[in-house]
Amino acid sequence: MYLPTHFKETRSEMLHALMREYPFATVIAQGERGVSANHLPLELVSDTQLHGHVARGNELAKLDGAEVLVIFRGPDGYVSPNWYPSKRETHREVPTWNYAVVHVHGRLRMTNDAVWLRRLLERLTDRHEAGQAEPWHVSDAPEDHIEKMLKAITGLEIDIERIEGKFKLSQNHPAANRAGVVAGLQERARRADAELVDLMSQQEEGRS
């Protein structure tokens, strides 16, 4: 990943927060038929490990021990040069795109331990059902159905070897331009704009 110094994020709390807030990741590996990319939710269980699961027919299930790149993608959005006060003074500004991503480099390990798998499914379900008026639990389904589903999936563990974070949030611009970007995002108010503003605020706090 191209990683200019301005945009390099090394604080573990920022990297882990993005991974937990945006758990639907892309897992890239070298398989028998070339490079493969799979998309699945992953759980950060510690500083050194990710957990998840795939269907037994998934190519990842056959890549035990493989090196993988896992990409967690945070909010992103177009930035107009009209948002920069400096544009009105010099006109020497161009459009860009702000975004935040985390790349995890690690090694894949597969498991078919039914107890391990069930605990993973219970944790994931409880986490993502937490905001529902009546949260669904794994135990709500008939036991024979759960057993059947467990036999159809394989658990995966990714041992984390290295993490890179790129938070491109206008850090290469002066404070007035960064404030202009925040104001522009707030006015546009599209899907991820508020999330970008939050990340920019956290970046500003990190500068002080």
C-alpha cells in the first residue's frame, strides 16, 4: 500500500477501532488458481488474532497455513476543491478522495472444532443483534438445525503479523482547509460523511 507519512496511522487504538466498527473485510490469498479475494465478517479477538468462518466449499478452507492480506475499509468520500479556503485565494487545488483503511498481514489457520465454531457464532450473533428490539440468539433455532449448519462451515483464525493503517483525512492541508472539508462534509451529509468527520476530529485530537 502506498503510504505517505502524512497519512500513516500507527496508533493501535485507532486501527483496532476501525477493524471493530467495520468488520466486513476482504481476505486476499494466493490459491491454486491464482490470487483470490473473499469477503466476510471477522472478529478481532486480540492484538494478534482475527476469527471468522467460511463455507466448507470456500477456497479459503483449503488454504491452511497460507499467508493472507486482510483489508478493513472504513468510511470514504469525495472532497471538492471548493471546500478549501485556499482555492479562493490561489485556485491551485484539485479534487481528491478521503478514506481510511487498515491492512492486516497474517497467516491463516483453519479449524473444524464444533465447540470453537459455536462460540464464535454466538459471539458474532450477540454483537450484531445487540441493537435489535428483540435480539435473535443462536439458541433460538432448533438444535438439529444448528448442528447441520455447523457441519457446513469451517472456522478460520488469522495470526496477525503486521498491521498498516492509512487514514487519508486532509492531514496534508493547513488547518483552514481541513476545517473547510469538515464543513463541506457536514453540509453534504451523505452516507459516510458524518463518519469521516468523526475520524477527522479524532485525527485533530491526536495532533494536540
